[in-house]
Amino acid sequence: MPAIADVITALQARFPRVTPRASADLPAINVPAADAVALLRCLRDEHGFDHLADLTAIDWAAGASPRFTVVWHVFSHATHDYLRVAADCASDTEPEMPTVTGLWPAANWHERETYDLLGVTFTGHPDLRRILMWDGYAHHPLRKEFPLAGVETELWDADVGSVVNTKVIAAPMAGGPFTATPGGLNMGTSEPRAKDESWNEAAAKPRD
């Protein structure tokens, strides 16, 4: 099997708009959203990247354009190579990306989680609905504008609300925020560590 550098060169020859992506750990490339599925299929079928290790998105914050970037991490069991593939969403207000559930069935839940927490719609997904928050929840908790402590909101079930007589209330950061450092493939060194800005009855909430 060719080295990862040769794979990237082959991809650039076939998909001329592919560009290198700055990365502190894994080899990475940028691809236009229109070419993303075809490129990922090429990686799976022609270069042995048979495993979708992760799928997520980045919110670069309001005012950035493009604001949202979808990221796939693919792995080859034959060569033990990882590759990070990133594609920007065309819209900053209604981000979307084609689904890759037809390539890797495991993308189903990854895409649902990304939709739930970041609000990226995956077109063509067979069952795109929230996976952590409840239907009707008005927010996407991993977007930059969402406060770390959460927001007060009504419970998902009126009957439950009538019994407990409360709402979902904002909570302490419970040890966070959490920051990570590049650790390559050593997950022990790259595991997020808490900065411990949590607050409770005994410790005042940090001021902005």
C-alpha cells in the first residue's frame, strides 16, 4: 500500500481543489463540500481507508465565514494510517453537508450527534433527528454562542414538569472548561484536562 503522502498526492491529482490542511498531529486535507463524498468513497474503495473513526464539525463562531467545517477522521486497518478530511459548509446560517451513511453505516449516529449539538444538517441521512437532546429543544449546545453553564429551558415533558415543578436550569461547569493539547496518536497525552473554573454554593461563579 502507498504511503499516506502518496495517497494525498493521488487525491490532489484526481480532485484538483484538494489542499493541504494545517495540522499538529495527523495528516489533513481540505476538500470542497461538493467533492467530499466522492473523495471519501475514493479513500475507502481505492486506498483502503475502511474505517470511519470519527465525524464532527467545528463552529468558528458568529462572524466567521465560512462558520462551520465538517471533519471526518478515516483510518486504514491495512496501513494503520489516519487521515483528517475537512469541508466547509456553504451557508453560515443553515449549514449542511451530504451524508456519508452510504459509505460507513457508523456515520449515522455521528451525523445525528453533529446535527444535534452543532446544527449541521446532513442531506440524505435516513433518520436525521436529535440523539442527545430532546425533540423541540431550541439550542445546539456545542455552538460558540451557547453558554458553558447551559441555559434555563422548559422540560421536554409537561407532565414531568408539573410533578417536579422546575425547569432545566443552568448548571455549573463541573470542573471545566476542558482544554486539550496535541498528543498525536497517544490519547493519554491529548486527553482534555479541566481548568477547574466550576462554581457551586461554596465557590462563587467566575465573572466574565
